[in-house]
Amino acid sequence: MKNLTLTLAAVMLLSFTYAQKAVLKSGSVSGLKGQKELNVEFDYSALKVGTGKKAQAEAAYTAEKVADHNKKEAGKGDKWLEGWNTAPDKRYKPKFFELFNKGLEKNGIVAGEGKSGAKYTLVVKTTRLEPGWNIGISKYPAFADMTYELKEGSNKVATIEILNSPGSQFSGYDFDAGTRLAEAYAKSAKTLAAFIAKNAK
């Protein structure tokens, strides 16, 4: 049992360590040097939910969850769906921008949606979300996979990938999936900001 616990701890540590890495797949972010603004757009069109073979397209995942919740209690699934659909704007984006802009302060860059005067646009493509769970006696962190595309007009100038960004609160009060996923966005944003701050010089 002790060996199993140590093995699980090692796997979790490896996941958290790997999530610290932003991998430059192509191009360069050096053009951001001297920029004051960065426009940001969010793209969920390729989103899958879950892990491994259990991963589903978002529409299939939400339909299944709504049906399961409504079967247990009438209307519960519809309420859950409303929370899921509003979470990106109400929870994920605010946490993303909080950590992203904090990480770019020394570079003098302020990022946000609708910055039409910015030379560059960062497209945040969420490709996978694992909501995780926390039932008190057992918990598993949420994870998010992101592909970031930096564009100048319609031209893509860089692609950065951050996989397995973990979402969990050490306080242990992350019983809500939205809270865990918001933390995954925050950690991914922090990692991306550190990468840009280092390479946009």
C-alpha cells in the first residue's frame, strides 16, 4: 500500500512538473517586445472533455451529463448546463487574465479581449478539459490542454502548447468542477506569461 501511495504521488508530481512547460511548436514571440497591448480570443471549437479513451466532444459530454442529472432530479441537469456554459466568461477568463497580465507586468504588456488596436492577437485554443473530482475522501485535479496561436493580422507567427495544466487548490475546498478548471486556466496563463516574458526580449 505504501509503494502504491508513493507511486501515485510520483505520477502526480510528474504531471505537475510537466505542466510547468510551455513548448514552442513553431515561430517566435520576439515580436511582442515593446508592445503595450495584446488582443486575446478564445476558441473552444476543438474541445474534448475527459481523459484518454473516455474523452468526448463537448456536445456529447454535456448531453450525457444533463441526462444523468435530470434523471436523478428534474431540472438539475438544465441548471448544471447553464453553469457549464457560463463558466468560460464568468470563471475561466477572469482567472486566466489575472495571472497572465500579472506575469507580463514587467514587459509592459496588457492583454484583454476586444483590443482592436493591438498589433498581435493571441488565440487561446482549449483542446481538452478534464474536470477531475473532489468528494472529500478522494480527489483528482482538473487538467487543461491549451494550444496558443500568436497572430499578426491573419498571419500566424507562433504556436505554443501547454498540456496537463493542473487545476486544484491545496486548501482542499475545490469541490466544484468550475473552481478546479478555473485554476487550470490560471496555471496555464502563468506558465505562458513566463514563457513570453523570457522570450519577448
